[in-house]
Amino acid sequence: MEKSAKRKIVSSRHLADGEGWEASEFEFGLIIAFNAFSRWMVKCMAAAGHTDMSPLEILVLHNVNHRGRDKRLSDICFLLNIDDTHTVNYALRKLSKAQLIVSEKRGKEVFYSTSGEGASLCEEYRTVRERCLIDGLGRMDISGEELSAIAASLRALSGQYDQASRAASSL
């Protein structure tokens, strides 16, 4: 099939006209993947035993639990590539209220870590994830190396989108 005859699967036809239409196809795939991943996180966390968490709260909890090291708000935002610190701060307050994380003030900085309950919830999430997602991925025709390559490409593309957002801000 020649390139011009290829069917374009995009969310916004007006963004897919002319050169670079493949970016619109990628963006549509990203939209679908993002929403599926968000839905998955919420369902997985509910199966793990906590039914009222948003995708951001789940990401923040896992990030705080990551490597068992205390994290500052700025560390969490940097690693998750989130500029809007107040949304992460709100998630931290909700997680603290749910007793899934604890905070400690050191000088002017506040450091966060998972509580015993929060660490246990992350481990239960992992168990559900392995049973429901990882087992299924093993039956797909995609290797761990290929998933790793896709992840590297997504990180590189995120840099392109970050650069484009800076350029758009200067217009």
C-alpha cells in the first residue's frame, strides 16, 4: 500500500492535513493510551483495596513509594514531568489524609514517604498488576526489549513536545 493510500486514524482531521499527518495519528494513539492507562490505574487500585483515588493520586503514591526514599514536592513534580505543582500538592494532602503517606518538615522543605499502609497498598497494586496486566502482556507478540524501546521513544518524544510548548509560549 503506498503512503498516500494509507488510512489515517486521527482524532482531528483538520490537524492531519498535509505534511506531518503522522504526528496526529501518534497523538490520537497517545490520547487513547493515556485514557486507557488512567482507567487501568483506577481499576487496579480499586482491586488492590482503595476505591477512591484519582490517576494523579495513584501516580504520586507510587512515586513517593519509589525506592523507599523521601521525596519533596519538587522531586515528585520533576520526575512525573508536572508543571502544575498545586495539583500534586493537593494529591499529597489527600494521600496524607488517607494515611497512605506521611510528611516531615526539615527546615523549609517538606519530605514525603509512604506509611506502612501506603507501602502495603503499593505492593497489593503490584500483585493485581502482575495478575491482570503483566500476565496478559506475556501473551502478546511484543518482547520486553520492544516495550523498553517504545518507552525510550516516548521519553524522547516528550522532549519534543516540551520544546514545542516552550516555543508556543514565546509566540
